[in-house]
Amino acid sequence: MSKKWFFAQAVIWTVLWGLAGCNDKPASFKPGGLQVGDKAANFALVDASGHVMRLSDLQEGWYLVLIFYRGHWCGACQNQLLNLKDDFPKFAPFHAALAAVSVDSVEESADFNHTWHFPFPLLSDSQLRLIDAYGIRHVNGHDGKDISRPTVVIIDSQKTVRYKYVGVEPLDRPSDDEILFTIQKLQQSPPQKP
């Protein structure tokens, strides 16, 4: 398959998803976005390989760690994602899957992934639907374009937000060890059932 065909398919998926409203609509939009204890926002986003990833893909008993990054051009984001790449094997024993989300187009994500070969999906949220669901849009954050604030969200297998950290500046983000420690603590204290 040619690179041109691949990107055409990815664009078609993105457009169809946008026109259809994604059937996986965010749980709610509220001031400050979804918080710990809220049901996670449903999503269906195209990754750098042209595949659609949905929240419903999360396996029973697993956590999903969403890493919201500013863009492929951001040095702090590159460092974070490369650290996660190095530490990726440490997450599986904790039943934690990773996915990185930005406003980058599918093509930009594919080029970025081609350079670094990340072992987790780079998801394109160019319409900022998931970013807005979590209330982390940084208006005019880069060259007059809206982007995501650096954020980490941890979702459990019941699709509940268990952790949310929003950075106030590009270098403000939890380390991999902090994320792993948080997952370990969450596993030791499961959420209370209503």
C-alpha cells in the first residue's frame, strides 16, 4: 500500500467520524471538564496507523492512561513520550494501556511515529472533542492554534476517571514513576460502588 493511499483512508475515517458525530459522544461537557469519579468520555479517534481506537476497546481489568500532549513539535512532549516509550514494559504488569492524544493530524502523527516508533497509539483529536470533554483546551496555545494542555488521565475498566493531572505549563507533567505509583495506589483502593 502506498503512503498516499494510507493517508487518504485515514482522512476518510476522520471525516466520516466527524460527520457522524462519532456515535461515541463525550459523556458530558461541564465547567472544568470531566473530573475524578465521572464516567469517562467515550471516544473514537484515528491513530497514526489509520486505525480507530475507542474507549470501549479497553479490556476488562485494565486501566487506560491517556497522555494528552501539545503536539509533535513540542520538546517537552517529545521527552515525555520518549520516556514512556522506554518505560512502556513497566505498565503491562499493572494492567495499564497507554495512548497519547494531541490535535496533530493523522499524517503528522504518522510522521512523528515513523521517526520514534512509539509502542502505544498516537491519537488525533484535531476537532478537540476529547480534549474539550476533559476541559483541557489551551486556546491559542501554539501559533494561534488551540491545543491540549499537558494532561494525564487514568481511566479504570468500569470507564470511570480515577486520576486527572493538568499541567499549567509545558514542563508541568507527572513522571512515569508518578503515573505508575498512582496506578498501584488505585489498584489497592478500588472505587466504592454506589
